[in-house]
Amino acid sequence: MKTRELGRTNFIDTADVYGPHREPEDIVGTDIGPLDVSSTPPSVQLPSLRRRSADERTAVAR
């Protein structure tokens, strides 16, 4: 039967991943940045792509 050393677990500690004095934000490539969140969907840019209102849809269906 295997025994574990005292104080050791199977869980990865953040210090093991990031080092003793580093935070996740310090690692390159983790920041989403302003460009990722600034894009606007096409339906906002082009009114022709917008979905019709519920009133218009029910009027056409009748």
C-alpha cells in the first residue's frame, strides 16, 4: 500500500502553477483584451439583419 508524504495532496496548488509570487494575470496570453469584447454583432451593424418585432411577425403570420 502506498503512503503519501505529510502535507502533500493530489491537488495542484496555484503556487505550483504560477510560481510563488505570480498571479494568473501575469502570464502572457490570459488577458482577453479590449479587442475581443469590442466586436459588435452584424445584426447591430446592419438593420436589415435584425429580427422583426413580435408585432410584425404576428401581423405577417395572420
